[in-house]
Amino acid sequence: MTKDKHSGSSNNEELEMKAKDATVVRKIVRITLISFLLIFLIGILSGYFYVKSALEPVDEDNKEEVNVEIPMGSTTSDISDILEEKGLIENGKIFKFYLKFKNYSDFQAGEYQLSPSFTIEEIVKELQSGKVVEEPVARITIPEGKALEQIASIVEAKLNIPEEKFMKKVKDEDYLKSIVDDYPDLLSDDIFDKEIEEPLEGYLFAGTYDVFEEDPDAESIIELMLEETNNILAEEKDKIEGADLSVHELLTLASIVERESKFSEDRPKVAQVFLNRLEEDMKLQSDITAAYAEGEHKIVMTYEDIEIDSPYNTYEQKGLPPGPIASPSKEAIDAVLEPEGEDFSALYFYARPNGETYYADTLDEHKQYVEQYRQEWYDLEEESKKEKKKSKKQDEKSKEKENNDDQSKD
């Protein structure tokens, strides 16, 4: 029997084709499986990192306390929504599933103080502990631009800490040295300069404080205010590092800007004027530094006043004074860190009693503003003297009436 050569060749080719097709199919299947596996793994990893991120602190560096109220009968869903809305967790749904997975419960209703720097575990612990916000025993407000002695007077009136005791503590070198290490980004050896009048002048932040101790001591109030200044400056850390000023110099210039400018829009301009003068190696010639050197506030400064021999008198001394002259506001600090800009070339400014401020590039232009509005300050000083006389007479009448009443009782 004779074999068909063509038929055998055709069969071999068909078998080879089928083998090739099978190889291609296996490759496609393998690639498809690997693709699905990669997509699956990527999905798992993405989900893992997303969940991991959602369970981490929202902002590790933000220590600001946020008041949170958990109403009675709140479910885990309610609590999750509240925390997400307050910016304390990244994702309310993931937080809720995490609580179920960990079988966390027994959350207490009440008001809490939580922070974006808290971990999920720390938040859970707080809510389970029932450690609610206490009602403050007292509340004290330190207005912006107050000097240390004025702050001490307010502390005495509100918290019954004698002014003398408070001032003694802020001058106590041993005490100050003991707390310097607690505030490495705030306090430095600059405060121990021999020319400094008050070491902590300008370092106690002006603001409103809740006091929870029944009988607080001077140290606790000082450190409460220092902590607030420390927190405020921590928020501006990048700007401070980029500025050509130390923290001590920043607070010093900010305290002058605080006292020399009345309105928000003027502070960056006043700051720029002083920076321009420093750049030009000119004296700052700030009235309020001379007043601080004299130890009293005056509406009108005389030539004799501005000639006082003191390192704080910037009419006599070049550069910044040895330290701050008051507690600056955050607005004044920001003005020094972000002044008006180098294009603002003014070297002089003159403020009217109503706060309206005029800027000048030249001394002649500045003198024109002084001549035009100086009388307003003299008028204000006269009014102030009349008010003081009137107040003194009223006090004398009140004392006289009290004495007469006492004699009548006798």
C-alpha cells in the first residue's frame, strides 16, 4: 500500500499549528492570570495603605485642642461622623469598621478635648475613659500690647496671685534657668542679657486662658502663657527659619510693631518701615521704646524724654532694643514674618490719635505730616489731664463720703 506524502505533510503542519495555538492560548491565559493577580495585589496594597493612612493621626505636628461633644445615645456611626467633621480622623467609615473589628464599645457621652495629633487608639481611650472637659475655675484675658507689670496686675485682680510675687518669679534667674530646656525653640540665653529689663517681657502670650486649678501659683500661669507662645511660634517655624531674625529678635520687633500700629492693615507696613531702617543702618526712633525706657506711658514725648540714656531708647541706640517691650499679638508676629515687601520703600511713618497712619520715603515729607497732625496729640494730652483731674476729684469725694458715713455710725 502506497502512502500519500502530501497527506502526511499536511497532518504534521496541522499538528504544529495546533501546538502553536495551544502555546499562544497558554501565554494569553498566563498573562491574563498574572494581570489579574497584579491588579488584585495592587488593589490590596492600595486598600491597605489607604486604610493605614486613614488610621494614622491627621496631623502629628498639630497639638491644638479641639472641643468635641458626644451626645447621649450616640452610635459608633454618629461618633465617627462627629470626629471626621471636626478633622480628628481621616475617614469616618473606616474608623467605624475599625471599632467593629477591634470590638471597641462603651464610649462615654460628654465634652472632650481631642487633638489632630492623636492616634486612633488615643482617641478611643479618651472616649472610653469618660474624661470630659472640666469647667474652668477662672478665665483670664491678657490684652495685646501689655507689658509684664501690667500682666502681673491683671493676674492679681483675676487670680489673687500678688503682683509682687508674680514679678519676683518672672525675674528669678534660677527659676528661668530651670525652664529654659522645656522650651528649646522659644527661650534662649538672650533673656539673660544684662541689659534686659524683664527676662520674660514679650514671651507671655496675650490671649484668653481658662484656669482649672483652684489656687494656681505664679509658675503655673507663667508656663501656661509660655506654652501658648511656644505653640504660636511652632506654627510659624518654617517662616521663622527663613527670616533673618532670631526668635528673640522677632518678638522684640513684633512688640514694637504691636504698640506702634493700631490697625491690621498697617502692621505689615510699619514692620517694613522698621526693617527698611535696619537695612539702612538707621535708628528706629520709636517713641514707645523711649517710653518703656522711662517706665511710663506718655501721650506726647518731649525732646528730654527721647534723650533718656537707655539701651531701650531707639532714638539714642541703633538696632533693636535688648528685648521686647510688651506682649505682641500673633498679628504683629505675622507682620514681621510677612512685612509689606521690599517695594514698600518708606523709611518714616506718622500715626494720628485715631490710628490713621501716613508713610514717607523722605524726612521732609515726614515732617509735613508731623506739622499737620501734631496738635491732635497735644489736644489729646490735655483731655487726658482733665479726665485725670476729674477722676481724682471723684475719688476724693467718695473717700470723704465714706469717712462721713463711718463717723455717723460711730
